[in-house]
Amino acid sequence: MLGMALAALDSTIIATAIPQIVGDLGGFAVFSWLFSGYLLAVTVTLPVYGKLSDTYGRKPILVTGIALFLLGSLACAGAWNMASLIAFRILQGLGGGALQGTVQTIAADLYPMKERPKIQAKLSSVWAASSVAGPGLGGLLTAYGDWRWIFLVNLPVGAVALWLIIRHFFEDNASHDSERARTATAGRRPRVDWPGALAVFACGGLLLTALVQGGTAWPWLSAPSLLLLAGSALCAAATLAIERRAAEPIIPGWVWRRRTISAVNLALGALGLLMVAPTVFLPTYAQTVLGLGPIAAGFVLSVMTLSWPISAAFSSRVYTRIGIRNCALLGIGVAALILLAFPLLPYPGAAWQPALLMLALGAALGLFQLPLIIGVQSSVGYAERGTATASILFCRQVGQSIGAALFGAIANATLNDRLAHAPSAIRSGLPHDLDAVSHALEHAGALTARTADYLRRAVDTTVEHVYLGAAAAAALALLAVLLLAPRRFPVHADARTGGSAADAAASES
């Protein structure tokens, strides 16, 4: 949990320090890469670390990840300009990719199927706590110290996590040793598909860069976007060719040939897509439409991160009765209805109304995501669990990047249409994008009452359209589970270790 806290806290703590960082180092035009670079590094390294943990064990990968993360944190604290800080954030992300995937895999290794919802819910609570505490902690460190402390604070936490893991975490290597023995009997040593790893890294990096920067740094149909998308397509073709010939591919073909894993990968990719609506657009809605301050707007979103782990912790009581597939269908079906209910909220409404919807959404998604992850982890043995877990997280991250690009385009198109059709009396001088509208409403005293009300209604309509898109993504996730997921999730012998009748019930349902 301490290891997970490193990656979780660092994804939110930097947000409130951006003005001070830009004021000290400059580079306002590229500061978004402090987030994008970290996300890119985490996402594209997930499959690589998953395969490495299957080949060499979880502990050395986790220790390496923490060490890289701490090295990147120390380097970030000493950054001398924006370019160096972005580079060191990418180094942090290289460690963060090892942390996210390996911690989830270790949880599946250590706990039988019946107990996994509890430990996974505890890990989810780390993310929930970071979402609530991260921005506030970053603001305090920046206000009463220096922005460099938001990176230095990682060092004592990481040092304790590293000491605890080295001193007290010992893998049960029975399954791992048997896999090594099998490869030795076959006359070969475990090998790492480094050409495949580089191809995956290049393909993911180009694709995610195109998705993250397209429509913001440059237009979608501009030369940079088209070149990046074409490059990612070529790298994808090269990756397929390399992986087919590799003895130990980074992304093995069985990840997509097995019905259980491919269905969950698609479903959680759709989950990443729909999560963009509440996490990116809800705070803007709360501040511009409801007129809340940043702290109150954060609370409207944070209630979802509180109900999610609680629901996940109790999900085992549901899926042991009705099965993993039906539990996931229940969760995503309710989530789709909640997302569809958002456009029905009154204008301007009260803060408790979207907060209540987000509380219910977190509870629904807790029933959806965790059972599917547990189902996949329980369907494979030790030697494949790291790769299977990494593929799930990778698809969810890619879905989130696609969602940011897609819903950003929907938001801009809706808002531009509303601004273009504004009454002629207020049309002149209106802002031209969502960020500019939000900034204008922050200083609403400079606007007429009619103009301010029109802009708030425009943002309300924009966010409603985004939530309708999120409901469509939830429908895609539901179809992926309904049409592709097996009625009975297979349970590998490793998953039954230390389990009880609940394991059998879940596998038979």
C-alpha cells in the first residue's frame, strides 16, 4: 500500500503547484507535459513490467520500480528548467508503471479469491485518499515551503516502502520455480523480448502523444497529428510481426485469444473511456455552473472515490451469489443509468444533486471493475498473472487517453456551436473554448448577467453531452461483458490456494 501510495499521490499532488512551477521555471506552453509525460511512461511500460514480473518474479520488479520512482522524484526536485522537469517526470513514470501493475499482481498472488476484494479495496482506498488529500497537500507544501517539496516528500515514504518490501516481502516461489524448471527442461532459459518491448513502447508512445496533444497543442487534422497516428499504425504492424516470431513475447497472443481476458480488456478500456466525464468535466461543471469554489467542487467528485472502494470490498458477497459476469453486468448497467440521469438534473441545481449521482456511480463501478479484475487474475497461473494484469491496466489507461481526446472534441464542438448561436447582443467578445469560458466565469463581475447566464447554460449543455457519451461508453462495456465474457469464469488451481467454498461458488456461477 505504501508503494501504491507513491504512484497515486504523485498523480494529484502536482496539480495545485503548477502556477508556482511555471513562475519559477517558465515553460507555460509545455507544462501539460508534466502530466502527459508521466501518463505516457506509466501506460507504455505496463505490458513490459507485467512480462518481466512473470519472468523474474514480482519482488525485483517492484524494488526496481520504487528505486526508479525515487530517483525520478529526487531529480524532479533538482530540476533547473521545464524541459528537465518533464524529462524527470517521465523517469518517475517509468517507475510508476512497475508500481501500478506489480502491486495489483502481488495482491492476487498473496490472497485467495475470497479475500481479494478486501485487499483490492484497501489498495483502491489509497487512490481515493490521494484524490482527496493530494491537491490539498500540494497546496500546503507550495504555500508554506517550495514546490520542490512535493517531490521530496516521496523520499521518506518510498524509503520506508522499500525497506519493508526488501525486509519482509518473500514470494512463494513454488509456482515460479516450477515455471523455471519447465523452461529449463525444454532446453531454454527465460528470455526477454527486448525488440518487442521497444516496439510496444514506440507504438504506445506515438499513439498516446497523438491522443493527448491532438486538438490542444495542434489541430486534429494537422501534420503532427497525422504523422503521429501514421507512425503508431506502422509501429503496431511492426509489433505484431515481432511478437509473432518472439519466443517469449511481451504481449503474448493468448491475451487476446482467451475469451475471458479479451472481454475484460475491452470492458475496462470502455471504463477508462467513461471515467473521463466525471474526473475531467465534473469539476468544471461544479465551478462554472453551480458556482462552487475549488474545494467544494473537489468534494462533489471525491464522493465517488469514497463509495468505490467500499462497494468493491463488498463485491465478493455479490459475485459469490450471482457470479462474476452477472455482478459486472449489474454494476455497469446501473452506472449507465446514472450517467443518463445526469442531463436530467435541473439548471442550475444544487451541489448535492451531482454529488449524490457520483456517490451512486462509485458504488456501481465498484461492483463492475473489481470482480472482472479478480476474474482474470484467478483464471491464470503465477507465470501468466503479471502479463494478464498488466494488459487490463494498459487497456484501461489507453481507454482513458482515447476518452480525453474524444470527449474533448465533443465538448469543444458543443460549446463552439452554442457560442456561434449566441444572441447577437452578447455574441461579440464571447470566449471561444472551454478553458476561456471557465476563466471568464471566474471573473463573472466583468460580464453582464445575461452573458454570464448564457455561458453557464452553454457549459451545462456541454457537460450533459459529455455524460451522454460516457453513458454510451458504459453501454459498450456492458455489451463487451454480455456478449464476450464467459458465463462461468475459469479458476486456475493457483487461485484456490487458501480459498474456500466461495472460490467454487464464484467459478460455477
